[in-house]
Amino acid sequence: MTSRIDALMAQMTIEEKVGQLNVTADMVRPFVPDINPVANEQNAGQVLELIRQGKVGALFNGKGRQGAVALQRVAVEESRLGIPLILAADVIHGMGTVFPIPLGETATFEPDLARRTARATAVEATAAAIHWTFAPAIDVTRDQRWSRGAEGTGEDTLLACRFGAARVQGFQGDDLRREDALLATAKHYVAYGACLAGLDYNTVDIAPQTLQDVHLPPFKAAVDAGVGSIMTAFNDINGVPVSANKPLLTDLLRGAWRFDGVTISDYTSEMELVAHGYAEDMQDAVLKAFMAGLDLSLQSGLYLQHLPSLVRDGRVPMWRLDQAVRRMLELKERTGLLDNPYRSLEMDDVSDACLARHEELARESARRSIVMLKNAGDVLPLARTGQRIALIGPFARDRDNIEGCWTLFGDADRYVSLEEGLRDALGDITQLEIVDGCGMEDAIDGGLALAVQAAQRADVVILAVGEPQRYSGEAQSRIEIVLPAVQQQLADAVAAAGTPVVALVRNGRALALQGGVRDADAVLITWFLGSQTGHAIADVLFGDYSPSGRLPVSFPHASGQQPYYYNHPRTGRPELPEMKEFKTRWREIPHEALYPFGHGLGYGKVDYGPTQVDSAVLRRGESVRVSARVRNLGQRSVEEVVQLYIHDRVASRVRPVRELKGFDKITLAGGESLDVAFLLNESMLEFTGVDGIRRAEGGTFDVWIAPSCTTGEATQVTLD
Ligand code: BGC
């Protein structure tokens, strides 16, 4: 039987086939120009004409139902074959309601929460006539200078797998044909975060086992979760740009993993093969990318220009064109567009009740993302009354650095600033004095003096400092991962006033905290928390919520440690507890984090009993139960992220000092104890051997159940 897609393809000209592979900017609906310089050279009329000619398969970064219906009508009624468009956009961490940046939300260690925020995002995005998002980013980031770690899940592979899969499930829902299903894109395939020196777009020089064990698993997890598309990264890997990398795009993705969705270039990445010096000219770039397995071209228009002639002169075989077109048409079929081109374009507005639920979820997810690094003398939580509070810093009143990077469609009118959150929470706002002290990057005349005076008058200072939001996101890599100098001066001056300081740090990466921030009495890492920033922070400050976030990235002592990641291989001269010469350390600082991966405090004290195993021997194909008794020594209920780590003692390749293999967020009532258990099996002990094959080697493993990657006493398990 001929399928609908076969029948369609039988009628298509080469140009119409290539047209389906062309994804271009939506110049018809409201558009954000500064993120798409190439598109600024196009106009709505040109785009509409291309659609009429059947030369556009998808549009991106527009929103709005009215315009979408008009666009779809042109595709369906005015193009020869009437194939509907699929409408895409970068909806990364929220639509109108903005959730924390993905890195921040990963600090919750709650993949199911990420699934729920992605679902809410899908509901709002589809109601704004978007079918397809270019998210989630699942790049593992081991160098905090890189600016796009904010979009991902931090430095650990297991977190990237769990959160990536959860976000795919959240965006897409159970049924891709539903009006509120948002097709997901796993990006940026692959090892984009391994760019040398943390410099965005830079070359990736990587060992095959690191690629295989660290960077590829999140993409495999996304494929297993049913992701519909994969975006290729800008970088080369060991000299071969990913957008023309056949072993990665075809052999692995299609062969081994059986991925059946589409691959799409990242914004002209196939064109950039020329700049890389990997292709002679634009035609050569198209030939190399397309034949390597890159199905769709995003924004360059190069497939339109060069694929038809490459097919006609036989350099690109028709089977390959048909393969890519079929994948795109199947995507349109799977998302229900072939049956109903107006899918998601004629929905009702998201109701106020639904928006209110999303705001509640945004607050929930934001407060759960906050990580309390320290709380000396239990300065937190603050009392609501009876204390004079000085809120000092450029983030105090700010409304322009709330949403975080890659928020194209946030409803800024609904954002809650820090000031608003605090005013709302405080019993008596006459106790609150607010002073900016300095700008984000510039001094304010007399600002320091005012800040110091306010600090002296207060019983406690809330110091609101951090990175402006444009320091993270695309092409914003940093040399020094510290606060802007004026803010550091402010922090140091305020600290010298002698009043207890609670530092609220806003950031899109791990920072090397210094001086008055590092030494503050309490430090809360607040990332970019989105719409409900002010309320979420107030919930934690005043103790309505006991912080439960844990670091998904190591906070180093100094910038010069980068790339620093907790699961680094053992060296032959490990750091000793006492500083000694000729060991793996710097002159100035030890080879360790100031605050390690997995660290975070709550308003209570949790005690871990010894790690126990139900068998000291693990037989292949079986599992060992690893458990520990976790006890809340305090009175109030707290949440705890219980973490399972392993270390392979002797192996045919040098192994990481520790690796996260499981985590569980539990709630402990005051005084409560719980046995927390994980099942350890052979597959969790695997790594890529010198022969390129992943397997678990027999031998002894250290195993910890612990509250961070540097704590706990190990027990041992031997794999037979
Ligand atoms: C970014 C992608 C994004 C694309 C489309 C690129 O510059 O790297 O993450 O999806 O633009 O806007």
C-alpha cells in the first residue's frame, strides 16, 4: 500500500523536496531581530513567496496564532502541494512564564520537576502557535568560562541524561499529535561544551573515550526518550566539524541508536564548513554536510541554492534526498500536521487559571533551584519583623536581569523583582532600606558610601550581586569567572561595615567567589530564576522554604582552575590533605573546589550513617543494594539530595576520583530517619576501554552514599 508520504513524494519536484529541508526565519510574525542577524536581510514578502513556491519546510522564532494561521494558509492553499509548515522557536526555559535557567533548575536534582516545567512551557508555547522547540540543551560543561553552560545541566553526565530525557518528555508529552505537544530538539550534538578554553565555537580536541562516556550518553538518553530532532553543534571534533561528521550523524545516530527523527544544522553551521576550511565553497559545504547525514539547513538557505544542482548532476544521490525529505514529512505526520495543518494554531488562550498554576510552578521550581552554600551562625532564615534589613546591590530593584539568557518571549510584566518579593514577604516594610550601591558594571557616584551607611544602620545586609544576564548564553565566554569589579568593591566595602551579610549571587555559571561575597555569613546561589525570582528568594530568606538545591557544577577557588570538574581522573601525584610540594596542586590553591559538586545546605542538620551493601560481591547480571541511614537531627522538615558515587580502584584506564551513579531527593520530617537505597549494577560501572568498547571490568569499587562528591566514608564492592 502506498502511504500518504509516498504519494506526496511521488509528486514532488527536486526543488519541492529540497524546500522541505529549508528552515528559515519567520519574518511575518513578531520577531526578535538582534539574535538573528542573517534574517534581518530577509523580509516578510520574500519569505511568503518562498512558501508559495514550496521552498520552506519550517519557520523559526515567530509566535502568535493569527499570523501563524495566515502563514499556514499560504503554505496549504497557495503552494502547489499544500504541505503544511512546522513552526519552531527557541523556547528554552519558559514561554510567557519563565522558569529558572536550565542549569539552575538542574540544581533541584529533580528531573520530574524539569519535566513539569517543560510541560507547562509546551502548553504556553503551543497556544502561541509554536510546534517545535530548539531545546533541551544537554551539553556537558566542564569549563565554567563557557557561556552556554547556563542552558544545560552542568558538569555531570548522569544529570544531563536524566534532565535531558525529562525535558524531552515534558515538551513532547505522551502523544506528539496533541495540540499541546511541543516537538523537542536535543542540542548541540555533540561535545559543544568541550570547546577548548571554554571559548564558544572553539575547536574540540577530545579523547574518544571522553566523547563516548561523557558527552554522547545524554543524546542517547534523549533519543531513547523519543526526541524528534537533533541539532548539530558549531564545533569540529578532532578536526571534523560535527555538521559534516558522518560517523556521528549517520553511523552512530542512525545505525547504532536507530534515531528516526530529523537532524538540523545550528544556524548556518553547514555554511561555516567553509570558514572552518573544511569545504572549498558553499556548494562543497552542502555536499559534505548533506552526505554526512545533516537533514535540514537552518537559516543559511544553502540547501535551496545548491542541493537541486547537486542532485541533478548525480553528486547527491536521489535516495539521500528522499531519505531526508521522508524524515521531515514523517515528522509532520507524527505531529499531526499532515492531518490538521492548523494544529495548535486555533487554540484558546491559556486561561488565567492555567497561568496562575504555571506561576505557582515557576515559584516552586525557582525556590527549589536555590543552593545555600553556607549559613554561618544560622544567620538564615531571617525574621520577618524586628530586624532592620538593608537590601544592597545592583540586582535589588533590577528588572532587566531576571529571566536569564535565551528568553525570547517572556512576559516581563509578570516578573517579580527581588525588591517586590521582599516587600511582599515582609511584615513591616519600614524595616527595609534599599540601596543600589553600584550599577551592574559601573560605579554610581557616592554609591559605595550610601551602601556602607545603610549596612551600618541595618541588623542584616542582603547583598544582591552577580553576573548581568548577558554574561551567559551564546558567545559570552569569560576569561575570569568573577563578579564585575565594581560589584566586588561594593561587596568588600559592605562586608567591612561589620553587619552580618547574606549574599545573593545571580549567575549563569559557577563563579570563583571572592572577598566579601565568599566570606559573607550566608551565601545563596540564585542563578537566574525567572518570573518568580523575588518571591522564590523571599521564600528561602524568611524560612518558608528550606533550601534544597545542590550544585550541578563545582564552584572553584579561582578562575585559573578551569576546566575544573569533580569527576576528573586520578593523577599519579594526588593532592594530599596537607599542602606539599610536587603534588597535584597550584602554588596558591589546592586542586579542589571551594564548594564541591553536589554540595548544598538546608535549614537543618542531616546526618549520614555508614554506606552499607547487602553483598560485598556483585555478580554480572545481578545487583547489589547499597544503602545508608539518613537522619534529620533538626526539628523542622527538610529535603535532602542523597547521592550515590563510585570509584573504580584499579582499571585498564585511569578512572575518575568519583562518579555520580544515582541520586534521590527525599523529605525528612524533624527527627526522622530513613534508609535510602540504590541498586548498583554492572552497567553503572562501565567505561570505554582502550579497545573502544564499553564494559565493566572486574575488581574492587569504592562506593559512597553521601551529601556531596567530597564527603562520606566509602565501602567496597567487588565485581566478579
Ligand atoms: C544557537 C542555537 C539556536 C539557534 C536558533 C543558534 O545561534 O546556537 O542554540 O537554537 O541559534 O536560534
